Amino acid sequence: MRDSALRRLELEMYKARVGVLVHFNNMKVRGAFDLGGDTPPFKKVAVFAMMALFALSVISWAVTAPIKTVSAPLPITTAAIPPVSPAPPATLPPVEIKMDPYSALFRDMPDISELPSPRQSLPAPSGEAIHTVVVDKSRRELFVLEETQDNYIIVARYPVSLGAERGDKVTQGDNKTPEGLYRITEIKNEKLPQKYGPRAYVLNYPNDVDRRQNKSGYGIWLHGSGMGDKTKPTEGCVQLNDFHIIALGEYAGEGVSVYIFPEGFELPVENGAIQKSIVQSKTLYALKEWRDNMIVSKNAPSPASSRETGG
């Protein structure tokens, strides 16, 4: 590129020299026709000065003019982008759902009105008690009911803890909560061991049906926990926390009926009430017998089977 600039400079200087010579010759020609025969000295000086300035301007332009360089364009390369396949959806390990055997049986239960009458039951409780206590073992809740013309309305409900082992109590020390219709026979408020909390309601377990079925054990109570607002599994009793066992005293007393419904059956609660046809001795024992028959027909080990603990 520098050689090209020098050649252009030489060409411009040559053109300037030719121009000066042509102009000088023209002046000589005009001087020959001028009066006196000679060109005045000041005109010669002016011409030479102009020619010198013209030559200097040409040289300065040739030297200082920017040299434009044209660089070859860089090749454009397009790298092939491999197609991105969508990531497969994350697969979680299958969650093993353990079906509660008790609840699973009652899912296929026919309408309660279609259940056969139980072989063993108890007569309807008699007395002047205003309230009835119902224990829902599946919900782990205790309901206080008040009878109206149409149904039983729920006036209070408390969470409970039950026996450490599930199912119906059979023998002493099996750590199971019995199922059936019981009565409160005694209220204990004083000299209770700490684990029973501030109060205990003694139930008449075993009742007549339990004895006919050769069930054993004793000391089934509704009692507190001795731990304030906390509870823990029991040896077969129904346990409320210490505050709720005191609150229960507003409704419970000697002679009050306590229905403990079988494991797996949830009381049908609707609009804060339970139908009268449910809270009956014959309904409770019909549900128990139907469940036990279903367990036998499915060749499953009976939940009523006990393990001897010596307790």
C-alpha cells in the first residue's frame, strides 16, 4: 500500500511540473507581445510564488491523505447446532400406599339399614342423662351428643388417644381399646396417678356381651394425660388431654352411655349432627359383626386376635 501512495505522489508532482512549465511558457509568449518586450519583474515573482504554493499543497495532500486499507472480510462460519431433545420427565419412585385394612373393609359396606341384625347386643340404655358420649376410633375423636326430635346434635368434640394396638380388645394386656356400648360407673377426681391426669371416668368393661365372648381385662377409663395439652397412646383406655377431660365434666356423669364404634367405621356426620339410627346399640354391634365376618371371609387374620403380654 505504501508503494501505491508513492506512485500517486510522483504522478501528482509530475503533473504540477508540467503545469508550471506550461504556465511559464504562456507567460513568455504573452511577454513577447507586451510593450517594452519584457515581463515586469513583480509579475514574475508573483507567478513563481503561486506555482511554489501549488506544488507544496500537492505534496502535503499526497503525504497526509489517509491510506484506506481494505481488509478481506472474515469468513462466516456457521457451526451446526445439534438439536436439543427435550429432557425426559422426572420419574419419581412409586409411592406405596398402605391401605388401612379396617377402613378398606368398610368402604364396601352395604347401607346400614341392610345389615343383618346382630346375634348379640345390649338393650337400649335407660336413664335421665341428657347427653351421650360417642368415641369414633377411626377419627380418633370423642363426640358429646344431645338428642333432639330428629337426630343427635354434636355439642362438643375432642381429639383422643386410644390403645397402642388397633382393633377390638380381647384379653388383658393386649393394649387395645374395646368396642361396644358401655356406661360410666364412677368418676375419679382425687388420688389419681399422674398418668391419668386430673380426672377419670370408669367404664363397665367387660359388659355382658364381652363376658359372653370370653373377653378379659379391666380398668378401661376415659381419663386425662397428665401432660397438659398433650396425649400419648394408652394401654386400652380412651385418653383426652387434661383440659378436655375437665371440660367433659360439663356433660358426663355417672350413668351416661359411651358408644365406642368399631375400628374402620367413621360416623356419618352431617351439618353437625348424627342420625338417630346410627347411635343405637343394635347398629353398633351389627357393624362389629359385619366387619368380623368380612375379615374371616377374606381369610385375613382377625384384628381381634391378641398377643399375650402378661399385662
